[in-house]
Amino acid sequence: MVQLVIPKATDSLETWLSYLEKSHFKPIDMGLDRISDVARQLDLLRPAPYVITVAGTNGKGSTCKFIETALLKAGLRVGVYSSPHLLVYNERVRINGNSALDEDLIKTFNEIEQNKSQSLTYFEFGTLAAFHLFKQHQVDIAILEVGLGGRLDATNIVDTNFAVITSIDIDHVEFLGDNREDIGREKAGIFRENIPVVIGEPDCPKSILEQATRFNCYVSQRDIDWSYSIYQEKFSWQSKDQTLTLPIPQIPLPNAATALAVLTQLPFDISDEILQETAKIATMPGRFQLLKNQDFAKFSHNRPLATVIVDVGHNPHAARYLATQLANLKSEKQHIYAVFSALVDKDISGIVEPLNDIIDEWYCAGLNGYRGQSGTEVYNKLINVLPIAKAYQYEQVENASLALFEKAKENDVIIVFGSFHTVADFMLWINH
């Protein structure tokens, strides 16, 4: 076995991240014992005076972003821990709206390394680093996005003040179970005694409600305690006590509505004017994000370009939502083309089937990394599910995208999706 060289405090963030990826014998190792020991030693079990923990299959990141935007508007100091990142690791830790600096992360990783008594996973290291930085910057509120599940996720070493479940669907079966009841039970592991709980999943598993009852939580459920709709080009949100009429948000409406259910219950002064402004400005990169023509003008060859959308959706639940969004764009004149790739452990069948009638041509691309797969592998899996689909295979996202830029016309749509890695490869390419 090769002995790992521990980085120094003077080494680069890239060197540290490479070390963290190899510092534990397996990438995902569920459990709280290892991280709890270090957190106690560094006094990190309470990273902020008030903590909001957000779990769910999809929608966590944009729900956190909406809440964060409103709280910052209200003048509070806010820390956000989220994953995965899109382009750079620093995105995972935001303090007062800004990504963590390289030097701060390096210093924190070094301190954790000096104080750990056993190996930690990449995610455990990152979680402890976020908590450490939140304490250093004395944030008023920490918003924690659960990485995987809930009960055994590293973020769950903290006793949260407010728990949120965004959505429940089948994903990460090997860790969470193969049915919504088991998955819901794992995600409800973030609940604590007598705290408020917001549930954004309209078809809530019984296991979640049973856990809430067990802990005497104050439950607020979508379509029971609050709801939302679009009326006359406005976003309408209603609860038993309040009605809000807001601009249509730029993030998925179910997630904005879930965030509003949280914000209207927090013990902070958040005015209707702040919520109005938040709906206007809150955005989340990579979530059905419409790119501007100037982002890729160099590929236009002096001709009008197609509409380009990027989306990090990478499971069946996200694919179904993406299908409804794309269906609203489709007309008789438009073709919808996809640059598509997914990691080797993802349910390609469940991702592509909902989009079968929406996407006209598939440009399958390869992804690098230990969970990546070749364009040929992605193509073969897709054709196995959609045998008559018009599909092509490419070595990388860059090759697939370039081919589409040369083919698609002005009134066509190009959707780049299937993984954070797919979107990241595309964004890095067009910005190169």
C-alpha cells in the first residue's frame, strides 16, 4: 500500500483536495463516529447560534440559495455548506454570499489534519472545514445541505434548529434503500425534539410523518399547510396565515415555495419587501439555467445560435421535472437536442425515459474520473432503453457540444444535462 504524503499548510488547495480524496479507504463511509470525535475536539458541534438543515432527493441547493438570499437581505450573517460544487471546490462553503478563499480552506484542512485521530472521508473533511469557518466568521445562521440521506450524513452531527425535506424519490439505493418509505426514514433522521419541520414533498412518505410525531416536531406540509400557484404572471404562495404575491422566481417553483415556508416561520425579521426582492434575484447556477448568447458567441461562426440551457439533474425525479420544463419550450418549429452524460452509478434508464418524447437527438459524451464512463458506454445504455432514439457518441462533452453548435439552428434548443460533471465540463469549455 502506497503511503500518503500529508500536505503542508503551504501547499495548494489542489494538493489538499487530492489528498482528501485518498485519505480514507473508501469514498463514502456512512456513520458519525469519526467526524463526531474531531468535531468535539475542535468545538464544532455548534457551528452557529441557529442552524437550518436541508435534506431531500432534489431541490436542496436552490432551496438553500433562496433562504440564504433572503437572510442576507435581512442583514444577517449567513454561512452555507452545500455539495457538490459545479466548477470549483470553494463553492461548497459560502460565507455572507461569497465562496471560501483558498487560503482559508487550506488553513482549516491543516488544522483538522493535525487534530484527527483516524482517517476521514473527503466529505467529512469538507463538513468540518465548513463548520470551522462558520465559527471563525461568527455567522448568525448556518444553512447545511445534507450530502447523502440524513441520519448518517456528516452534517447530522449538529442538532439543527429547523429541518427541511425538499423532495423524496429513488436515488442512492445502495445506501438509503430501494423504496420511498426507507429513503424518507433516512432523510427524516435530521429531525430533533420540538423543532419546526417543513416538508416540500407533496406525496410525503408515512415514515417521515412518523418520525416527526416521534420527536414532537411542528410540521408544515406542502398542499396541507401551504401551497403555491402561478396567477397572472405572478407567483402566489399561500398559508393559513399569509398570502404572498411575488415575481416568478428564477429557481424551480417547488423549491422557492419550500423556502418561503421556512422563511415565514423563522424567528427573524424578514419583511414582505425582502421576499419580493429575493424572488427577483435568487438564482442557482446549473438549475435549468438559460445561457446568454455572448457566453458562447465564439462558436457562432457569425450565425444565430440556438437556445442553450444547462441543468445538473442526474436522477429520475430531476429528469421528470426537466421534461415538464422542456415541454413548455417545445413548438412545431423547434428541435430539442441533448448533450448528455451521467456517472456510472446513476440510473440512466430512469433519467432518459421521461425525456423520450421531448428530446429529438441525443449527443452522448464521456466523463472523466473514477465514477465517469465513456461516451460509448453512455450511448449503449441509452440505446438499450430507447432503441429507436436518434443518438450519437462522443469522447468528451466538448466534442458533443461542438458538433451540436454546428448543427442546431436559431429556433432550436440545446440542453446540456445528466450530471454536475457534464455541466461543469461544458461551462469550462465555453469559458476556456
